[in-house]
Amino acid sequence: MKSMERLLSVLTAAKPVIDAETFLQSEDLHGEGVLDSLDILIVIDELCAEYEVKIDLTDFSRADFKTAANIYELVKRCGGRM
């Protein structure tokens, strides 16, 4: 599975009411209401499980969840197995 497709699969599993295209096209996932603070915590849990990475509260900011590409970069920065 391609890396971005894998990430989109994780995101849609964490928030199944949102489709992959919305995650991919959104320019501000939090600002547009696609992900709220609780959703971000759920996504972090899913990312940790899928990519075998540990993401601590000090490892990210709201900006890391602005777009799917930002989330992808966060996982890579934290040592996730892409």
C-alpha cells in the first residue's frame, strides 16, 4: 500500500464519518472541523499502533494536524515505519 493511502486508511478508521478525499483535500483539518481535539487524540493512538511509533504530547502541535501531509510528516519525524 502506498504511504499516503496507508495514512488515509488510518485517518478514516479513526474517524469513519469522514472520507479519505476530505482528509486529502482539507487545508485545515482542525479549523474546518474535520478533526476536533478528541479526534486528534484518537488519531494519535491509531498512528502509534499502525506505524509502531510513540508520539508524546510534547512531540506535536496543532500545526502537525493541519493537513494529511502534515500528519504524514509528524509520523516520519517521530520515527514511524512508513
